[in-house]
Amino acid sequence: MTGRQQLGVAALLVILFAMLPMHRSAQAYRPSIVPADDHRVATAWFTLLEELMRQAPGYSPPVAARAIGYVSVTLYEAIYPGVPGGRSLVGRLNELTWTPPPDDAAYHWPLVANSALASIQRRLFAHAGESARRSIDLLEESIRTRYEHDVTPDTLHRSIRRGRDVAAAIFEWSKHDGGHEGYFYNNPRTYRPPQGEGLWVPTPPNYYRALQPTWGANRRFVLPDAEACALPPPPVYSTDPASPFYAEAWEVYTTVKNLSPAQRETALYWADDPVLTATPPGHSLAIGTQLLRQENATLARAADVYLRLGVAIADAFIVCWRDKYVYNLLRPITYIRDVIDPDWNAMSITDPLITPPFPEYPSGHSTEAGAMATVLTALFGDGYTFTDHSTERLGFAPRTYDSFWAAAEEAAVSRLYGGIHFRSANENGLAQGRCVGEAVLAKLGTGSTD
């Protein structure tokens, strides 16, 4: 990433904080109170997280989902003592056995959050270079400068220390989940995909090796066991034109050949390509951030929303990737060229999207979108109308949805329009995401007092 690009993002966030009103009181916030108007501490940091994921080397969708999970957990665990009814995540998340307890003293919770979010992002993006470090430093300094005159020196230092200590504990926990520094080994040379009829093979134009083939074995955040939210098999592979499998492939072939402008636009809107975007989990994160700003949420509310959304996204990618490499199903481009039309994408990729380098079933977009829709529906309500602005920077018009499931279903079908997924991968992926989201809500509830 270039320093100019990254510092530009951080500078915008600094301007955001320059517009915040100064607090006139010199009194520290007591441990039981989180200020009502400080969601901006959280939303600014998660906006920077999106940009870091977009530009940092190796931040593939599974790696990005994991980062969102750990940053979300760090925010919540750092400030829960300042939330009425707040409960530690120790014992509630898999293998999380200890985090630093708070002192019986006053804290300034926005400063705690600021320190925690800066510290965890420094660790998660340690490989990303000087420009990333400078962006993190600049945002942390901007927020600290905005609030440090509100509190005594002791409270300032105590608050900063708590944020750093919690981030260090969460990062240490993260190092043992199987995905630590996953950005260094997205496409391992040692993995040899199974061979056989109907199984995945590398796809054109680049024929990349399989991406994160062991990600499904990673420790989950809340799902209780390795088989949680497992999917039934996809349709049985067959080249018989009368078979269900052929019918699904024929649907992809004919749909893409006859795409309407609106369908093509939908495929591209949800493409969520690495580098251009923060990948599919970043898209769901961006929707959550927009909702918190629209709602003018409290810091406590932001921590609740990010925790449940972040954990659901992270676990969704683990179970999705597990099943991808259980079934190892070939991609539509492979089947269509071998069975239906050998000229399909033979000279160049004419599908709206380039097929990514991992097995087809289920759809990652669908699984994580289903998890997102389940969690956000529980937190904001069924039939909640919202407008997604997250792809405006790429030239797309904002899209308004009547519910979170409307957005998730559009994200899922966009994979068919893009020519990269069969229908069953999309529909079953949504069901798998719902399962993940429901498990997260069952374990964590819908708010701090649950």
C-alpha cells in the first residue's frame, strides 16, 4: 500500500474527530458509564480496518473475516466493565480463559476503546509496512488528543493501559487458532487437491493454487464443534443432461449468456474483489458501520453490534471453508467447458467475474451474507430499511434494501449472475449462514445484558 493512499484515509478520520465537540468537564467517566455519543471512536477504527484489509498484502476473504472477529472481540472485552450489565467474554468464546480484569478505579472508556483498537490492529497488520503503522498511529493520536484533557493524568494512563493490555491478551489467544499470520500462506505449495471426476481443479485465467485449504480446521469463536452448521452434499455430479447437476450448470450457462444490464450490475456490485474492496466480509462490516452511524449509536451499542457481527462473519468463513474442502466441487467454468460448450471462456474470461481459486460448494458470499442478515435482523429488526453506500467509491450507485435478508439474497444470487456458482451453493450457503448467525445469538444474546 502506498503511504499517500493510506495516510489519506487516516487524515479523513482525523478530520472526523476534529469536528467532535470538546468536553468541558474535567471529571473522569466512572466505570459504570459509557458516553452516549462516542460510537465514532469505534466506527472510525472499523473504517480504517476496512481500508487496511483492502490494501494489506495477503488479506484474502478468510484472513479478513478472522481480523474482523478479533478486532470486534477486542473492542467489546476492553469496555464491557463500563457498560451496565456488561459481561466478559471469558468462558463464552472458545478457549478464551483470561483477559485483564479492570481496576476498581475510574476509566475513560472512549480512550480505552481507542487504545485497544489501535493495539490490536498494529498486531494484525504488523506485516503491512510503515504506511499502515503511520495510519494507525495518526488515528490513535487524533482520538487521544481529542479526549485527554477531559480526564486526570492517572485516568488517562490507566485507560490507555487497559486498552493495550486487553489487546495483548486477545492477540495471544488469537495466535493459537490455526489462522495466525494467514496472510503469509494463502496458497500453500504443499497442498495437493484430490483428483477425480467432478472435483475442483485450478481455473483460468491464472490457475492459482487452492486458497487456504486448511482454514476450516481453525478454532471457531462460538460454534461448539468441528461439525457445527455442516451442509448436506451438493447435487450428485453427473454429465447426464437429465440430471439435477447438469440442470444447475445449464442455468449458469444460459443466465450468463443472457444477462440483463441489471443482473450484470448486480454481479459486479457484489464482486467484493480483494485490493479493490475489503472483500466480502468487509462489505458486511461496512453495512454494520453505516447502520451505527445512521442510528447515532452509543459506544456500548457499537461494541455489541460489532461483536456479534464480527464473530458471525469469522465463524461463517471457517465452516464455509471446511465444507468447500470436504466436497471439493468443481467450478461452473470447468464443467461448462468440459460438458456443455468448449468455447466458454476459451480465449478470454467473458463471465462478469473471474472464478476465485477454491472449490465451489458452498458460496462464501452466501454463507457470510446469511450470517450477517441473521445477526443484523436480530439487532436492528426485521424489515429494517437501509441504504448501502459501501461501493460508491467504485462508481456504483447506493442500493436500498427493505431488509437485511433482501441484501443477503441479492448477494447470493449475484454469484450465479457472475458465472462462478451453482444455485445450490448459493441457497445452501444462505442456510449455513443463518445457522452460524443463530448460534452466535444463542451464545452471546442481542446485547450486553444477555
